[in-house]
Amino acid sequence: MSPSNRAHKGLAFFLGLLVALGLDFGVRQIYVKIRKKPPVDKPGLRIPDPLFHHAIKPSSKGVDIFGPYSAPYFSNSLGLRDAEIRNVPLVGEIPRILFIGDSFTEAGPIPWEKTFVGRVANELKPKGIEVLNAGVASYCPTTERVKLRYLLRAQGLKVDRVVLCLDISDLKDEFYYEEGADGKVQQVAYGPFSEKAKKLQRADAICNWLETRVEKNFVILGAIIRNSRLTWRRHASSTGVVEYDAIPEWAYNWPDYRGPYEGLVEKGLARTKSEMTLLAQELKKLGVPLTLVVYPWPQQVKAGTRPSRCETEWSRWAQVNNAQFISLFPVFVNLEPAEQVIQKYYWKNDAHWNEEGHRLVADALLRPEGGILLPKKGAVESKPQAGK
């Protein structure tokens, strides 16, 4: 073949490739333009916070969005999710219960009145008890302890009981958040794998660029890049990516996990217990009783282990720290076939409860026997008994 023919073929191949990429890009852009878009959160509800790392913007309203789910969202003057924008006096005229936890407790993309905290609030309001919700996505005992210290001590908010909702994700999150010497919560890059932060940062930068610039802008090329990226992540042990990506296996299955990261599980559990103990001690100094609530994720429903290690570990902790302990595992585990429970009470392909799951949780927490110990109007509440 003459050099001229080779040049022509090379040029034709190059032009053909450009046309194919152009069509690939064009099809993707047309899809992006015509697809149904979720409502936009305006103004921004979630804000960076110098004390807690992240928080909810006080006295705001908007739409909270998580994947395909969305709901109207309001926050009160304290920056807590509420039924409406309202001013919350630091000292109330009736007893108060303050809930705190992560995204399960905040339940952003579910309407307030259908969340378990909203349901409990509506049920207890006629009984002369006010309910507040300090839950924020990705909070863990460290963040919750600092938040409670700010609300109850610095702000002077008066409550008669704190209900802290704890799940398996808290063990992982304790690696990623810590209280600095200045009393502020700071994020720890790459958590338990921070010693490989530089390598992981470079790897993530490359992957993020490919994901945002290529995968989201092309159809065929995007699929090729995505598959290549995921394959590389599964085999890139020299950079530490494999270890970093192993987090879901040990962190989100730790009650039943057996494997090479058991050391991290024990370290994370010890850290979580230590933070919870500090939190309980600070509440004790303020004379505020604590209720600890634990609940299963879908994988724990599937495992069907009863009692779960999550139950036994935290039941013992509650007994030592004089906290009321409520396990919601009996509400979800082994009452029906696991797949039916997950389909009925959890979002599809997600760990969070749907509206029916929130109803189930609210009913369990409001039970006369085994539910939350309610404060009595005009009386100082006695110390709670662990395990009841």
C-alpha cells in the first residue's frame, strides 16, 4: 500500500472516529435535555458548618432530594428539620424529646408527617410533649456529641430526653470524623486508609474526571470507560484502591463480618463506644436521660441473625451507661421472609426505610411497653432502666 493510500485511510478512520464520538455525545446530550428532571433544592438546605462540619440551614424551606425521591423540607430557628419554619424557644412550656441520628432519623426525602419522628411528634403533641429532630445525614456519635453540646450547653436548649438512633454505618463514619483540639468536628480524608491518602487522592482525581467529563457525556464511550474504571479499581492494589473500596464489605456488614478487616471492625467499634460514652457522660452532667435505638439495614434483615452483634454490643453498653435501650431488630428480622420485609419497608436498591418502614418504626417507639420512656409534665424524670 502506498504512503498516500495509508494516509487517506488513516484520515478516513480519524474522521469516522470523530463522527462516531460526535453522534455518541449528541445522543447523550439530547437525552439529558429531554429527561424528566427532579425539583431543584432552592435555597440550599445543607450547608457547611464550622462546628459540626455540615448542618441544616436554619429557618429555611426547600425540596430535599435523594436519587428518585424528594419531599418538601422545612427547618426551624435551631437548624433542625421541622413541620414548618418556626421559632423554637430555648425553654419550652411542655416536656421535650430530642431525636438525633443520621439520614434515617433526618429522613429528608420523605414528607415530615410520614417520617417516624414526624409521626411520633404528631402522636405526642396532644399528650403535651414536644418532639424535635436534630438528625442530619452522615452524622455519627462524634458529630452528635458536639451538636448536643452546642444545643444543650452553649445554646441552653432545655429537653427532657435525648433519643439517639444508631446503625451499622456509625462504625465507619467514626473513622471519617473527629473532634479537633478546638472542639470542632473535622473530616479525616480517607478515614482508616489515611496513610495512603496521596495515592488514593490521585486515583480518585482521575476517576472523578473520567466520570464527570466522559461517562456522563457519552453513551458508548461512557459505558466503555465506566467498565474499564470499575475493573481497574478491583485490581489496583498497588495504589491502595482495592483496600479503600473494601469499606462497604466490612463496614456495612460488621455484625456478621469475618475477614481480613476484622481489626478495623474492632477498632471502629471501640471508637464508636468511646464517643458514645463521652456523649452519655455529658448528658448525665446536664441531667438529661438517654434512649439508644438500634435498627437493621437490609443486609442484616437478610442475615436473620438474632440477636445481632449490633444488639448485644449496644445492649451491654446501655446497661453500663444507664441508658434505655430499644432494639428495632425484632420489628424487621425473621417475622416475614427477608425479601418481603425489604420490599415492604425499604426503598428499592437502598438501605433507607420507605414511608411504610417509618410508620413501623414510629409504632414500635410509641408502644406503651418497650417504647420510649416519656417525660412527665411538671415532674423530674427518674433515671431510666437499661434494657426496658
